[in-house]
Amino acid sequence: MRKALMALAIGTATLAGLGGVAAGSGPASVHGIVEAAATGTRLAGVCVRLISAGDSRFVGGPVETSASGQFQFSRLAPGSYVISTCLRASSPYAQANVTAVAPATGKGGTATLDLVAGGSVFGTVTSEGGGPAPGLEVLAQPTSGTIQPVELFAPTRTAATGRYTITNLAPGRYFVEIGDQAGPRDHWGYGASHSVPLVVTAGRMTHAPTLAVIAEGGIVGTAVSSSTGRPLAQACLRAIGPGTAYPATTSPTGHFEFTSLLPGRWTIALCSATAGSSQGHSATIVVRAGRGSAAGGVRLP
């Protein structure tokens, strides 16, 4: 199970505004327009928000564009921002964003959001027993792996029937997967037996193959130096196995933990190790569903 590439924290500095204008307390500003990419027509009533590019906080909006398709965020701290749409599911367009710089002086930063026609994805998630799996988050993420605000990943939750619909996706290649879940067993979590690759087409609904939920597991252990036998502190480790796993950094005592791993055989090695150099300096662990597997002392260079 692959985690969302960027989680946006909603901060206490969220602003409110009407008529396409939101104001804060700094000296800088950002303004722009939203238009249809195909025709250049300016679009009124489009929801936009401002996100700090540095720490991913929402710092402005939501506001709707004016009758002439304009928006403005004023009295901002100078710096880089991401302007992101917050479209309704009924909108025919795809979510979009653009980066703008708010200078300390001058007329402010400018940006144009060109909206393209969007498509949607629908499908079903089944439980471990084969029945419907309600209340699970499902994500559609670009196969390019580009880091984008979480709105562009279009998270949604399954209904009581296990069905879901993800709207406002830009045309292109995606994979659909179950998002981060708080599993009832423990913190090891739940995921899908596989991610579903598919192509989204503008103006169409794409039917995704069924996602089957399985309980995930994890690995805990201590990384030690093969030459000194001492714990490896602040070392970057990777888990290689039947799925995607984010790197883990060891604690000052060499402790590490990998969560949300699919059941099966996983190998622990240094992030810098190649396939050849990791031989003899890695450990292979069998991960079981719903459990944390103990790796013991993993000897690494």
C-alpha cells in the first residue's frame, strides 16, 4: 500500500473571503484568473485555495472566483504559494494547481489556472471475507509520482456497498489503491492485495477492477554495524518485497520499524546499497498479516 505523497495540514491561519478575495495580515499578495483551457473562457464561481509551498499549510480561502473569473489573496507573507482548485464533484473540470510567488513589494504575484475537462473512476472494494468493505479511503494517484496537493489525488471513501467514485481527475495514467487506514487490529494497518493501474479519459467514467482488502503487517528490529557490532544510528533503511515501502530511519539506538507491508518475504538493506552490494549485509523477514515481525539485529556495513 502506497501512502499519499503529500499530506496537507489545515493550519489555524486559514482565511475567509467573498467575491474572489481573501485577506491576511502580511505585505504581499497573489492574484489571478481561472479559465477553461480549451476555449480561454474565464470561469466564475470556481473554488480556489492558497497553500504555503514551504510547509503545505492552507493559508488562504476557500474563495470563489468573481464574475470575471478573478481571485485575489492579499496581505500575505512574502514567499512561494500553491493555488489549488477545490471543485465540486459535479464540475466537468479536473482539479488543478499552479505555483505563484508573492513578492514583498510591487503589484503582487500573478497566476492563471487553466482547467481541462476531467474524468472519473468508479469501482468496488471487498473485505477479507469477500463482502463489501465500507468506510475505506480510496486514492487515485498519478503514475508519474509527482508530488502534488492531496486534493489532486482525489481521496474518497467507500459506501456501505463497498462502492466508490473518484471525480475531477485530469486525463492520464493513474493507479487506484486503498489509502492509510486505522485498522481494528493494531497500527500495522490494512491495504489492498494490489494497486490497480488505469487510464482516465476526459468526460468518461472508467470502471476499475475490484480491490480486495488484506491485513498488512510490519517489521521491527535493530540495525547494527557488521564491523563494530554497534547500533547504526540515523541510518536510512529500505524494505524490498511484494509492494511499496517508504524508507525508515533508525533511532539513536539503531531501532527501526516498517509498517503497512503486504504479507510475504521482505529484505532489509541500507538505502544506499545496490542489489549486489546488499548481499551478505541484509536480512530477509517473512511478514504476516496483522502482525509485526521481529528482525532482531540486522548486520549492515
